[in-house]
Amino acid sequence: MAEPSSKKQRTQPPYELLYHPGVPGRGEPIRLLLEAAGVPYTDTANQEKNGYETVQKICMNKALKSDDGNPPVFSPPALRVPGAGKDGKALVISQTPNILSYLGDRTGMAGEEGSEQEKYWVAQLALTALDLANEVHDSHHPIAVAKYYEEQKEESKGKSKDIREHRFPKFFSYFQRTLQGNKERGGAEGKYMVGKQLTYADTTIWQVLDGCMFAFPKEMEARKEEFPDLLQGFYGSVKSEKGLKEYLASDRRLEYSMGIFRHYPELDRQ
């Protein structure tokens, strides 16, 4: 759980992150937002006894609605906010970008307060980063999610080659141009994607870059000189931000394993 500031501790509800235990996955951009904002939350499956049973009950059952009257959740992650729903019941919302948008507005992580344009710029960047995360996932599951990697290994090599040689440059160029454009507009000397303060666009892009460094370490190392502002300056500065630095050094930061980002040496640059 993040160490909150006294101000945010007084004003924020007890957020509950509902996600699978033991992997960063699609829940990690949500964790990073909350940690960077210094907002307390419960990572239910990882922190509570029988917590994953709660996740399964709320996010993975086939009922028409939950006990709180929320519609069904397609799959984790979801965010449960006690007292924020109809008639004082809990609100449950799902889908990573939807949760980021909800929390961003309430934690000061969606750009300068009152700036509609920054709010939507932050959202578009986070959505683009999550698009890249989906493509990286498909590098090891290009045919079917239900099949094992070993059943689509040859196809994975072709998909990974395309991602490394074509998709990485396209996404990285866009993010670096965004950094440079924000700097020209007076945005914090190139530290942030939007405006003069850390937003969930920064934390989400950082998480995807970090996952790519785990999955494709040789390719990412080779790209650092091509995209220095992004893969060296931005990547290094974001992980040093207060809240994130402490979180990343803690045991709350889960290790990559068999989730979205997987390291198969044969899929990396040879």
C-alpha cells in the first residue's frame, strides 16, 4: 500500500484493486498511479487472506449483477470503491483505461486541475501505451490466447520480429516526439509527457517500456541510442519520482513472469 500524504489520506476513499495475484499484468498501471499519487489502497488478492476468492466472486462469476447492484465484470482488473455507488453501495468499475481515467480525475494524476485538454491528452497517451502492451502480449500468443506458447512458437518468432523491427520504432518515435513537443511548450524540461507534473500517462508508458525491457532486453538496449530522450531520460526520471521509487524497491512490486510481458530469448534480437 502506498504511503499517503495527509491531505490525500483525508480526502480519498478506501480503494480496492481487484486483480489476479502474483503478476503485475493489467493491474500494474493502476498500482503505479495510486503509488505515485500517494493514495492508500488494498491490493485484495495479494494482501488479504482468501483475497482472490473475493476477486473471483466480484469479477469472474456469471451472475447478472453483483450484491451491490453493479453489472457483471468481464475480467479483472476492477476497482471497488465502497460507498461510491448508488444508494451508498460500492461502485465496481473495470477495464484498465477506464479505471485510470476514474482515478486520474480524483488523485491529481490527469493533468493540470481544470484543464480539459490535458485530461484528454493524458488519456490518449495511456491508451496508446496499452495498445503497445497488447501487441507485446501477442508476440508470444499470436494465434490464440487459449493455446500454450509452445504450440505457436514459430508464429511467435515472426510476430516478434515485426514488433521489434516495425512496431517499436513507430510507438517509440511517437512517445519521444510527444516528450519533445511538451518540452517546447514549457513542460518540465522533457521529464513529462503532458504539462509540468507527473500524470498517469507517464506512469503507464513507463510500465509498458519496463515490460518491454524485460521481454526484449537486447532489442531495447539496441534502441536506447535511437530514442535517448525516451529510453534513457524519461525512463530514468519517472522511476525516480517520489512514491514510485519507494514502491519499485519494495516487495509490493511484483516480478514479471507469465503475464503480458514474458522473456523468451528466441523472440528477442539475435
